Amino acid sequence: MNKRIQTVNGDVDPKLLGFTLTHEHLYMKFRHFYKEPPKQIADKFQSNFSLETVGYIRQYPYSSQFNLLFNDLESKQAVLEDVTAFKSFGGGAIVENSTEGLERNIDFLKQVSSTTGVHVVAGTGFYIADVQEYNSIKRTKEELYNHMLKELTEGCVDYPSVKAGFMGEIASVWPLKDFERKAIAAAGEVQAQLGCGVSFHPHRDPEAPFEIIRIYTEAGGRVDKAVMSHLDRTLLEMEQLLDFADLGTFCQFDLFGVEVSYYQLNDAISMPSDAQRLDIIQKLINIGKTDKILMSHDIHTKHRLINFGGHGYSHIINNILPRMKSRGISQSAIDMITIENPANWLTVKF
């Protein structure tokens, strides 16, 4: 069959995908990850955004319930305007990584794509066990397999006329829970059958990416169609990252735009800056791993959208690509990372 990419508005020739963000969210609810703010500034998080509070929210983004609600009317309007700007600056496609447990909304994804002209690819699969409904947790590996297979080949459960374009983000905590192991193994089996792409969300432990790929490959999954997300907050030692890169998966750095070193979800580490992310990417380029690098923002809270004072989906295009060029990274390498690699990962032919 012809090679193609399955978007929410139909099949697209991989050559026409264009500049692609491989790990974003357009609609989801993230309130499960709420964190209490420091007591002395708790009053700053009781209201919605203002010039007086936005600095506090940038520092403690998971302490604002309003910020974590990424599926209300305010978010939807802000996302539409943000993706419109992304298109105007040369953006071509966005891979939407919301799966079961994060309230995926195919209808809104179609609206965004139709309104803006940006290709949107929807994922299928399962987020961490802790956000799953009771009926999902009790599913067997075969049932998880059948769910993802059907959404990729026939149509999504919540929107039968639209097919998912990849599996992801398939998420897990650490140590991995039984449900998460089943989901990873099922993804490996589906990948082996269809040859489609899959994206994994590891927990914030350096052992997690290695264990996920072990389970996935033992189930038959191909490493060259797998993406490991969030490596810029997971494998902070270069030696660990190089060991992982040698496994052959796509290494994704998807927190561009996060410039606050304090990381609320793991305060034992310091979040790297965009400059440090580029340092890492440049090292991977220098050792011949250009064809295994992906970049994105993982926007999932209001404060990172333009309308709420954030950098928006256009940040990499407007602010990071010029820095890459000034560092001496060639246009061909940039195009491979932002255009060719995403298309190769997403291309299917079943």
C-alpha cells in the first residue's frame, strides 16, 4: 500500500507534512498532577492569570488548578490562535499525544486542523495507570492491543471516521505498574504487526527509558519506529543518554520553552535550559545521531500559550532554529530533525 501519514483530516503524503512538532497537546486535563504551592505565596494561585500572578505560575505551574485545566473555553480559543500563529511562521504539523486518561478530543483536533491548515496527528493508547478508569485498568493485554489496533486501522472509538496516526503517548510511572507493562507490550505487538510509530512517556528515573524499550522490543516492537519522550528531564548524564541513543530509538527533547530550573514534578533535579538542550542535541549531531533526534515543547498547561503570556507552539521556529544556525548547525541537519525524522517516524503503509 502507499506510504502515508494518517491525520485527523485524512491521509497525507509524508513529503507534504512539513515542519513538525512531535510531542504536543491541544486539549487535555492535567489536574491529577496538582501540587500545593508554598504556603507563603498560596494566595497567588487562588485566581486566574494576571500580570501580578503570572510570574508565580511560571515558577510553580502545577500549583494553579486553572493552569492545569487545558480543555476549557479559554484554552480552546488560545490553542486555536496559537496554532494559527504556528502556521503563519511556517509550521506544518502537530502530533497530539493525548491518550486515554488525558481526555482526548478528536472533534476539537479536527476543528484546529480545519481552521488553521495545520496537519494534526492523533494518538492512541494509554496514559499512566493512576489516571485510568476502573474498566480500563482491568483490561487484558489482548484488549489493550485490540483497542489500539482498531483505532489505527478502522477508526477511533470516540470518532469512528478518524484513524489514529501513531501510538502515544504510552505512559508509565516508576516502578512500572502491571497495567503499564501490559500497555507497553501491547504497543510492541501492534507495532510489529502494522509498522506504525509509537511514542513513550517515561517516568522521571534514568532506568525507566531502558526498561520501557526492553519490554517493547521483547514484544516485537522495532526500535527505529519508537520515540522516547522527555529525555531532557530524564537522562541528565551524557553517558546515560549516549548509552540510550545507541539502542536506536528516536531521542526526543520536547520541553523547549521551559526555562525555569526548578522542576515541580521532580525537585531532586534541575530542569535544563534551552541552551543546554541545544548543547546535548549538538553532541548527538556530532556523533552521527542526527537522524534520531526530535524536538518539541510538550505544551499542556495554559501558561505556555501565547494568550497566557507563554512562548507558544512557534517557539522552536522563531527562537530555537536561529540559535541552531548561529551555532553552526547546518540547514540540512535542521531539516532532518524537524521535517524528515518526524515524517519517517509517522509514515505507515498498512
